[in-house]
Amino acid sequence: MTNMNNPNHGGHGEWPQERPHFPPQQPGYQPPYGYPVDDAAATTVLPPVPTFDDPAATTVLPPVPAAGDAEATALLPPVPPLDDAAATALLPPVPASGPMPAASQRPQRHQQPQRHQQPQHQPQPMRPQHQHQQPQQQPHQQPQQQWSQQPVQPQPDPTIQLQQPPRPRARHAAPAAAPAPRPAPAQQPAQGFDPPTMTLKRPAVPGPPAAPAPVAPPAGPRRTGSPIIDPGLQPALITAGAAALLAGGAALGQVALALVVALLQLLTAAGWFRLNGMWPARQGILLAALAGLTADAAVLLADSDGGVAAVVGTLGGFFLLVLVLQTFRPSDPKERFYALTVLGSATVVTALCTTLLLAGWVPAGVGAVALATLLAAAPLPGPKQLGPVLGLVAAVALGLAVGAPVALGALAGLGALVGRRVAAYDFPSRFVHMTAGVALPLAVAAPLIWLATGLPA
């Protein structure tokens, strides 16, 4: 017996050194707190609890309506159906059950339900406060039996969340299907922060609407075959017409010939830049054409012995100007070198057309160019090389027929064929054929005609 006068015992003391003898409990009984206690020894200092029946204990409690499964789980998410294998995957093996012991008839208020048999979202039942308080005398078994037959519904406490007891399972029924574990929701980053660096986002400042991004043009079809496309018969006919104008200008005098040469130089500069893929290139075309016109004016103003020096001086001055402009141009070094090459070569080809003003036998020379170009572009039967060969032979024959130097027809015809071949390079367009394909046979043959006139007849 506990001594209440001893400060070590009583409400704040310890258990006595000699524990009283606990009577054996019935089979299947589980103590509520994990150690065996005797109801009579544990409640010796408690006043006896009078016997009461359930109706008298619940007279002041409001009736609690029975909640069905649908009402009890109205706020719970639906549980997907599982097959028997998935339902019993997380459950321990159930041993073979024999005859139920008599102790199993006792109320289950002292046994804690297993975790895997209880749904995740169903609350635990609230236990009455006098659950573990047993009366001191033997008559406490009668209220216990009445309790097991008609459970008392206690008054719910507003501060305690009501919990629904688990539904009883049949003796030989299959274990209850455990709900499938739901994946944990992904942790969302704090609003206002970027996930990678967690740096604070700055609010967007309203401004003028941004211009739409330029749409890249679709890639063109890949070209196949030979990149050499010779100009057709129509550019050859235009070349023959330009040759006739030069021949007529030469018959009228130096000034008339210079006007026709100036038109040839403009067409040569435009075709050369377009042939090299630089378009539009207005500044380059104007600079190359200006070099040709300056050379024409210098030859007309010079005396009979200073024409060659005028052409060479013009080329040197414009070469220096082109070099200065491209050196101080703010562009990529590779693009700058390419522009310098194209502009320098355009200046040379355009200015060399001026040599027609210094050459003799101009009608015979331009006639040989026209004849070689027409025969090379004509659709003749036989191999493809037949036309250029016949054109070169005809040019030589024309020079010999008019009494010109022997090399005049050959050099004029060779220059025409070379210029036409250059205009056919790297998939040329129709514009290239109508500019470079027309002017280059005459522009390339012009310095050769001037060289041929200095040779003996």
C-alpha cells in the first residue's frame, strides 16, 4: 500500500519497492500502457465508481446520428480500386487463424488498431476519460459487459478533432485494401524567385512594344550538278549588237567611240559585282565606273604618246583610293579582304576597256569577238566543245580576211571565249547573264586587241 505521508510516494512519489501481486489476466488481454497492472491495485486510492447504465450516462448528451460511409468520406479524395496483389503488397502475412479465444470477445477499446489497416485520412476514435479507470471491487465487470454491448457515445470536444473508428473486419475476410501511396507534391519554388539562382525577379517595366524578330528566310534547295552555266544565245546577240556600236563609234571618231566605251564600262562594273555575289553594291559599282570614265577622259586629253601613261596612272590612283577606303572600313577582316579583292578587280577590268581608244583595227577586232561569241552560244549539233572551236577559227579567218595582223583575230576570239566562260561561273543568274555575259567578252578582249595592233601584220 502506498504511504501518502511519505514525500517519495503519493501523487509525486515512486512505486513501492515491493510490488503487489497482480492476478493473472485473461488470455489476449493487452495492458493499455505497455506494462502489466492490476485494476484493483492501480485504483486503490481512487473512489469507487458507481454502476451506471448507458441511458443514464448519456441523458444529457444530444443524439449522434449514425454516419454512413458516403457521408464519412465526403471530403476525402476517391481511392482508386486495387487488385488483390496490389492491395496486399504492403500488408504482413496473415497466419492461419484457429478458433477465436474467449478473450477476443472483449471490447477492442484497449487494442490499438494497426497502422496498415487504417486509412490515411480516417481519424482515430475519441476515448472516454473513464476508460482506464476500473472500480476497486468485483462488480466492475458488469459495466464492462454493458459497455461492450452498447457503446457509449461521448460528447465531442470542440477542441479535439473527431476520429472515425475503423470498420470491423470479418473473421475470414480478405485484408482491407490499403490505398495507393500518393506521390509527394513537388516542392514549388518561392514565388518571385528564379529556380536556378533564387535571384529576386525585377518587375517588368512597361515600355514600347518590342519589334518582332526578323524571320530568317527559308533555306533554298541545295543545288546539284555543274556550277558552270554558259550564257545562252540571247546574251550573245546583245554582245554582237554592242560590238556593232563600237565599230560604228570607231568609224565616227574618238569621242563617239569613248561614249560607247563608257556604256560598256558601266555594264561591266554592274555585272562584275553581281557575278561575285556582292549586291547591291552601289558604292563599289560607282567607284569602278568612275575609274573607267576617268581613264577615258585622261586618254582623250593626253597626246598620242601619253595614252598608255594616262591609263596606268588612273589605275594606280584608284588602286590607292580603294586600299584606303577598305582599310578604314569598320567591318570584319575577312569581309574587308573580300571586298578589297572584288573592288580592285572591278576597277582593273573596267579601266582596261579604255584601251579600245588606243587600239587600231577596232572594227575587225570587235567583229571577231562577236563572231566567236555567237558560234560558241549557237546550238550546233555534235559535242559541246564544237561551238567554241568553230568560233575561234572564224575569228582568225575574219582577221586574215580584212588584212589585220595574224594575231588580231586569234587574240580577240580567245578573249571573247574567256569572258563568256567567266560569266558562266558558280550558278549565275539571269541578271548575271544579261550584264556580265554581255559585257565581259568585249571587256576581256579589249586589252588583247590593243596588244595585237602593236604586232606586225
